[in-house]
Amino acid sequence: MCGIIGYIGQKEANSILIDGLKRMEYRGYDSAGVAVLDNGTIFSLKRIGKVAELARAQTKFPHRGPIGIGHTRWATHGNVSERNAHPHLSDDGRFAVVHNGIIENYLQIKAFLIERNYRFASDTDTEILANLIDYHYQKAPHLHFAEIVRKTLLHVEGTYGIAIISKIFADELVVARKGSPLLIGLGEGENIVASDAAAVARYTKRVVYLNDGEVASVRSDNFSITTLHENAVDVVCHELDWEIHDTDLADYPHYMLKEIFEQPSVIENAMRGRFTADGCSAKFGGISLIPRELRMVDRLLFCACGTAYHACLVGKYLIEKYARIPVDVEYASEFRYRNAPPQRNTLVFVVSQSGETIDTLAALHEAKRRGYMVLGITNVVGSTIARATDAGIYQHAGLEMGVASTKAFTSQITILSMLALLFARIRDMDAIVGLQYVQALKSLPIIASDVLKLSEQIRIIAEKYYGYERFLFLGRQAMYPIALEGALKLKEIAYVHAEAFPTAEMKHGPIALISEETICIFIATQNELLDKTMNNIQEVKARGGKVIAIVNNNCIAWEIFCDEVLIIPEVHPGINPITSVIPLQFLAYYIGILRGCDVDRPRNLAKSVTVE
Ligand code: F6R
């Protein structure tokens, strides 16, 4: 969602702010702005639309000061307009604020400030922060900058990540966090604050993440952090595990395509160092439980949102099949408010690429409150969810810039497949079967590379069908969540109505949708129940529907009954979902491109959903 950047050092802040905003564009936004302190005055510039618009307008913004803040806004309070874009200045221009999150009591605070003659120029909740900070400054001008901000925030309800500059405190930048991510990137003679490590990775790999309820005073050569109530904080410095080229497109036209093609190496990174020495099982350094404790687990509960939720559903099929442990999967947004009955010996997993999704974080807190042990699977090292879990597994998939998750999904299901193996080997699975499973996993990067070679064939298929408005995705067993994921990708990337069902469910209602206008995509890569799937395909054909089938072998029946057949290698069922999803990612990508969509920044979507 919104992005925050702030710079303090010796260089011109402006260009660093613009560069940081560009690197956070992938998160989704509708307007952007910067404020720079130059010769004792704060100057701001805002534009609706792309950061490129803001960058173009910089030719008329000659402010070279070495301290500033910037923001990409995703509108919540107030429409998309320059006056609602951030930064917001206090009435007399003493303070400038950028903010992510929602101030819940802003109307009361606004009324309080209006009574004291403060004027407001926007409809946002954020502007009250600038004026309330100013109010507290006027009340006690002798206080330090961070103290004024702390006093202000004691009156604020809601969520925030904020960065503030002031013409009164010209060598300092203050940041604070409650429910919205913020970090300090530590440089040499300069520090950069941001809501996303992607914005600082070019300048430094050493970052300090703020926790909820913390306020930091940041200068060019040092920083200090306390809690809102002025308690000391143990500062932990993290090392970023991605490279700056993760944020570049290389020779690809879009991040989504780049990330689809990165999947063989992403899968390899998810597995690296995670097989036992005997080659028959998996191990995860981050999971501190010993085998005896893992065997005591009677049930697993997974919570996640969106694509990560689909990954968990794949995990359910694999874990139940191989490890024989009952698995429940819940939308994090449901679990957090649902009064789910407590279960004994249950281990909870939260899965989140960004590690910042508000619903998943809330589900995590709810599970902990109920006394469950909560483990995490996340991609972003040091993210809020990674830090809040009892232990966890990092995906090491590199920065995912495309708003639609692709490589993070395959990395999650690779890890979940390995978890199925780990749990299975502690229970039912013998060493020989474990060895075959491990060999299948190890072969996965090469097989995934083979599946990538279908790109051109899928592009040609997309050319035939991109004009259709109704797509059904159908799969059985572990291919059902793959069907869900295929439908989600098409919806978000190409804005086409797509739904997914377990194949046999088609007869129970969705078959009414089948006509010459309907494209049915059958994911028929599991060997069981293929005859039944063939019957379903014939039911579609009998009603004039078009069929695209993803299969493992080129049997004549596919050719006869399907309009298009995509053949991917036959693999071990433990890794089958991973290879099966790649053609669906390509299909969504090419249809999106052919329909003229901005595939890296689909409308209305944000990369990490940090507000409810
Ligand atoms: C879809 C997509 C979203 C995310 C969801 C959870 O392509 O990316 O559905 O999967 O918002 O995000 P994370 O995994 O960051 O918690």
C-alpha cells in the first residue's frame, strides 16, 4: 500500500526520495509527493498519478536540501488529488508529515484543532498529525523533536507509520510506528527511513526495523529509538538478503514475467541446505522444535490471505496425504474475528510473502493470545510477521516486485511440500520413499525450467482466447488450489471474470455457465481420476464450451476432446502442484498484456495490504 521514504545526510535529498519512491511503485499507489527542508523552509511537491509525473515536475523544484520525506499514497480518506497527497504540512509550515495507516479518532482531533484556529487544506486523516504535532510544539517549545512526537501520538488512535521533518529541528527526522511497517537503513554519514526495504537496498543492506509503539530520532550519523512511553529499546540490526538487481527489470518487459522466469532458482533457494545428510528428509534451521515435539502435533492450522492462502491449501493436500496429520486452512481475515474452538496439540503456521499483511498479522496475534505456538513462512527477512512468530522459515525468493505473486507462491509450495516430507518422515514414511521424495524435489528446478519453455505456446493460446470474458478453472485434489490460483491470477492481471472449482463440482451448478462463450481450463496433471476428468471435459464440449487442458502425456483423447493441450513433464505428486501452476501464470500474464492491462501494477491492488 502507501510507501514512505525519508533521507537525512550530506546529499541532495530530493533525488534519493524520488528513487526510493520509484522502487516502491510496485506496492500500488495513486499519487506521490516529497517535502524537502531547504534553507530553513519546507518545500513540497505533489502529483497525482505516477512517480514519473513527480520526477518530471522536479525541473521546477530547485530545492537541494539534505533532509526530506516522500510518499506514495493509496487513497483511504479523501479522493485522489494533489491536495490529499502527502506530505502534509502543519498550518504554518513548521512540520511536514508522511503517513501510512488510518487515524481512527481524526475527526475528534480535527474538531479540537479547529477550535484552536488550525486550518486544514485536505480531507485526509494525516493532516491532523501535522497540526497536532505543531500544537504540542507550541505548548512546549523547549522539548526535543522526538518528545513532541511522542506526546502527540499518545492522543492518536489507529495505525500509523510516519516520518516527520521540521524547520525547527533542521538536523533531525523523526519516525514512529504502530501497525504499519517502518525501518531505518543505516548508511555512512546518512540514514534513510522507509516503509519497505526495497527503497533503501540500493544504499545499504543494514537495516533496523521499528516495532509497534516505537519512536526514532534519526540524524545523519546516528539514531536513537525509544518506546512511546520513553522506555529504552534493544536495537537489532538486520542484514538484507536481496540484491539491488532484484529491483531492476533486466531484459524483461515486466516484473511479472521476470519473476515467472526466476522460479527455477527461487525453488532452488527455498531448498538450499534444507535436506538431511542421509538425503531422505527435510530440515529447517528456523524451526526449533525437535522431532519428539513435532510428533506430538495432532493438527496443523494454516492462516494466510490471497495467493498465500492457496499455497496453504496445497500444503493441506500434501501434508494430509504424506504425513497423515489433519490440516485446517483459514483465511486470516476470518480467523482473527472468528471464535474458533480451541484444539489440543495444534501448531499454527502463518504464511505471508511480505510478512506485513495486516489480517495475517492479526491472525498470528489471535493464535498467540490463545496460547498456540505460531510458526511463520515469509519471504521478507525481519518483516513484522517474521519477528512476531515463535520461529519460522524464510523463503529466500528475493524481492517480489510484481503485485501479483508468482515466484513467492512456488517458493511457498516448495517449502510446504518439504514440510509434508519432514512431518511424514517423523511418522509414516520410510527412508526409501523419503529418498524418492527428496530426489523429486531436487529435480524440480530443472523440470520447472522445462515448463518455462511453454511460454511461447501459451502466448499463442492467449492470442486466441484473450477476448473471452468467462473462464472456469477446474482441478481435483491438490490441483484444486492450483485452479484457484490460476483464476485469481487471471482476475487480478487481466480483469477477466474467472472462477475455480474442484472439477467434479462443475456438475453441481457451474455447468449452467458453460456456453460457447466459456473457456474451461482443466488442470489434469494428477494421475488419479483422469477418466473422470475426461468425462467432465466431454460435458463441457457437449455444451459448446472451449477446453484448455494441462496434462502430463499426449494421449489421443486429449487431442480429440480439447481445444488446446499443454503438456508438462510427469513428476512426483509431492511436487506436481509446483510445475502445474507455471502455465497458468503465463496464461494470465499474456492475456493481461493482450488486453492492455498494466500487469505489474493492476488497478486497485496493492502489493502488501497493511490496512483492513
Ligand atoms: C495475489 C497476491 C495477494 C497476496 C495476499 C497476501 O497475487 O499477491 O493475494 O497473496 O495479499 O499477501 P502476503 O503473502 O504478502 O501476506
